[in-house]
Amino acid sequence: MIDGTDFLSLPYTRDLTEGGIAYALRSLPYSFHRTKGSVYDRLRRLVASAAVDLALRRYLSEQTIPFEVKNALPFTERDRYDVTLGGRRCEVKSFLISSREQILQIQRNPKLLLNAPALVA
């Protein structure tokens, strides 16, 4: 069972946004029709998701944690993966939190994340 001390706070830099935008532009024709909501919200979530993947890879590299980046399945496939740890496929699910107040509350008390909805395979 996880608790509030198990969460990591990864540094967020401008290049993560730029990488997320580049990914969103490449995958837009293939993923755009699969999601609901406004165009703006869909693009924000796509950019944020890619930025999280990049931040995770950066963290693993900096911590010298061995991982591999496998060829992901085509963007048209839902069950794609990018990172493997110890030979196991990892699928990172992210949740965009953009409210400054929520961000500050989570930074002060990461245990709040334990009450967030989560997708479990």
C-alpha cells in the first residue's frame, strides 16, 4: 500500500512543455478523434501527458535507474507503452492539475493525492 511519502515531485522545465507540444503535433491526427471535450482541453492533456513521460525518463536517467524505451505501438493503438523497468512494461497515466490552489495544496501535503481518482488496469 502506498502512502503520502511515496510520491515524487519532479522538476518541471520549459523543455518538457516544448517536448509535449512536439509530441502533440505529431500524434494529433491519430489521437484527436478518440478523446472528448474541447479542442483546447484535449491538446492541454496531450501535451501534459507527453511532458510527464519525458520528466519520468529524465528522472530515471538522473537517478541512474536502468530502463529501456521500447518502440511504442502506433499512435492509433490504445495500449502503447514506452518505458520498461526490469523488463516490465510501464504505462504512465497522468492527470492534469492546473489550478494554482490545488498545486500548492498538493505541494504542502502530497497525501492529498491518495484521494485522487486513478485508472487501474
